[in-house]
Amino acid sequence: MRLYNAKKVSKKLIIEDITGKSASALDIFSLSIKALKDHLLNSIRQQLVDIQIDDIRWVLTVPAIWSDGAKQFMRRSAEMAGISSNKLRIALEPEAASLYCQHLPTEKLEGAKGFAVATVGTKYMVVDLGGGTVDITVHEKRNDGSLKEICRASGGDYGGTSVDREFMKMIENITGNEAMKAFKRECLDSYLDLSREFESRKRSLRVGKSGTINMTIPFTVLDDLCKEHLNKSFESAIESSRFNSDISIISDKIRIREDTFLSSFQPTIAGVIEIIDEILKREGVDGLSQIILVGGFAECILLQKAVQSTFLDQNVIVPTDSEMAVLKGAVIFGHQPNAISERIAKYTYGFSKRKKFDPLKYDSSHLEIVNGEEKCSRVFDPIVKRNEILPLGKKVTSVAKCKQEDNGLFTLRIYQTEKDNPMYTDEDGCSVLGTITVQLTGTGTADKIKVELIFGETEIRVKIKETATHKKCEETIEMI
């Protein structure tokens, strides 16, 4: 979630664990990927002794709503974990789930009356409900069997963990802030036990069965913490809280009134519903009749019922193994990386250019005198516009000059914004996506290069050609 929320993702990004300890995010991510990679290799080598790491095509899944910089951060983490960049593909999670659903038999789909996502011309929405985010994409099946994106990926901070946070706020309201801090810091095993117990109840929730929810809790630990920090027992803390009529203690369990328990879900479910509703009102989404819920949080009955009751004209479908949809779809993507033939640009991308100054068009604050001529500086020169259709492998070319004083070191910045028609690269909402740096081999005083940007894939690629030497190379946009 730090990668999703960060305005600018940096290699120096620091993250904290729940006890407050901090560490380099790049180190933590790479070590996590390395643990998964090593576990896989060890498992495989028990059956195929001579398999090598480069025999494997690796696929790393990320939310579609993540920035280009966050995707590059994950690629860099995987490289640090020992995975070669040319053996790695980045897959977008709702896209992977969408590919998986193409191969599902109808009996594997709950609520699939007349299910037809594999039929040409069908428009459907995939709602990936993971731990941190809800990540939504809309696809249409094409004649050639590929999928095209209908509108840009959308989502937000409405995953399963946001429900967990609401529940833990309820417990903190009883114990107080200091006791909760101590609970995380000094009794981490017990804290995680409580988190897992809530996760289990969250997934298996059946509304209206008994009117109450029973949960096992680390009673002794919470009781000791309340006595230390509040000078009262955990049971007394409940009685003096605003939940005194909603929560009671029975042995090592708490009994919570159903409506109080469900209140932890409401902000997250409302956020998911709002995003789905906004997407259904977009241009081009007409004719959509199926919403597929995938991801671990999709198993929540309360969420399923909320989506079904809000969007009555939609066929709401939940695969029986919804939490595995992204994983299995990523394997399909690894074999069929061209399965998504069209995507929609999330941003407007462009370069910073100097143009002839027009006082009727440009602001005087951007006026520059260059060799006696009036020029407008930092003009946003778009190469791709937000919501533009990007066929797979769409190429955009530009020619640029290297100044003599740069000694052959060519630097080009690429800018991005959510605005459709930005005027300047330094206006609000515009930021540097990344920088391309190339050491030219030519000896001319004003060497030119041809820059080719390739869009329409899960990552932006760059190819460079020196006009003097005709030397070609693939470069990276440094975004982090």
C-alpha cells in the first residue's frame, strides 16, 4: 500500500512494521520475493534435479492501479532477488484474473446464469478484491480471441485489510491507544492470532444466523495489558466503553452483536460500490452485464450481497476458487503475454519542449529569450493522451538533440499527468515520470537520437537509435 499511496516511488522508500521498526522497502520486497523463489526452486528440484533458475519464466503480479514507478520498483526488487530481468514479466492482477475466467467451466462459477465471458463481443468487469486494494478492469472479447480494455483501470484503498483496520479500531477503543501499541510491540504472536481469527470470521460470515458473532481472543494478554495501562480488567474496559451493550466476554471468547461486527465492513464495502458505480457510468461501458468478483475478499458474503443488491441488472459471478484467480491467470499470461491486445492510457505522457512564444496562447512567466528569439519554455508536448486506446506495441517516436556541452551524455525526461490537455510540464498535477539517460558513441557536435517509446504493454519500453552511427539499444526509463 505504500507503493500505491506514494506520490513518488523512490529506491530510498522506508516502510515500518506494525511494531514501528523501519527498514528499506526495496530490501524487504526483494527478500520476500527471494524467499518465494527459493522455496519454489527447492520444491521443484525434489522432482527435477537439474532445473536452473533461467529455465523458468517468472511472472510478478501487481495491481493495475499502481503507477509505472511502482511497477518498476517491483521489477527492481525481483532483480535483487536473483531473477533475471529478461526472464521476468509484470502482470496486472485484474487482467490475470480475467484471462483465468476465459478458461472456467460454468459449474465453477457461482451465480453464472448464461455466463459468456468467452463469447466474442462480451463486455464484463473484473473486480479484484485483494488485501490492500480493490482493482477493477473492464474487458471485451475480440474476434481473434484476445481481450481489449474498455476503460482505464480504477480502484482504491478498499481491500480486506481496511476491514481489519476498522475491527482493530474497535478493540483499541476498548483498550486505549497505549495498550494497543504494547499489544503490537510486546505480544506480536497474540496480535497476529487475533488478526487471523478475524480473517477467518470475515470470510465465513453468514449474516442473520444467530444475531451475534463469537470470536476466540487472547483474553489473558488483553486482560494483563488493560490492567497495566488502564488499571482495570479487559471486561471492565468493555463495560466502560461505548460497546458495553454490544460486546461481552464468555470464557476466552468475545461475543459481538452482529450489527456492531458488520459496521467494520461498511466503509470498505461502500467504497467498492462507489467505484463500481462510477465505472458503469463511463462512456463505452454500455452493454456490460457481468461483474466477476475475484481475490480473497471476494469470498465475503456480505460484500457479494451488497454488489448483487446494488447492481440488480448485472450478473454477479464469483469463481469457486476466487482467491486463486490472479495466481492461475498469471501463469496463463506467462504463456500468452499478448492476450490483452488493447489497453487504455491512465495518464497523459509527454516531453518538455520550447516553442515559439505566442502571447495569446502562453503565459509570460514561461517566456525565454533564446538566441534573440522569444520562446515559451516547459511546454507539455503530449505523445499519449489519457484514455487513449493503446494497441499492443503502440510506437511513438521523437527525435532529440544532444548539446555539445553534455559531451555525448544524452538525458531526456518524460512527464505525466492525469489532465487531458496540460499546457506546461511544471503546472499542478504534472510530474516527471522518469528519465532516459544514454551515453552516445557519435562524435558530432550536435548528435541526434531517435527515441521510440512502446506503449500498450504492462510496462513502457524505450528503444534508442543514434542517427550518426545507426547504433540501436533498448534503454530503461529510470522512474525510482
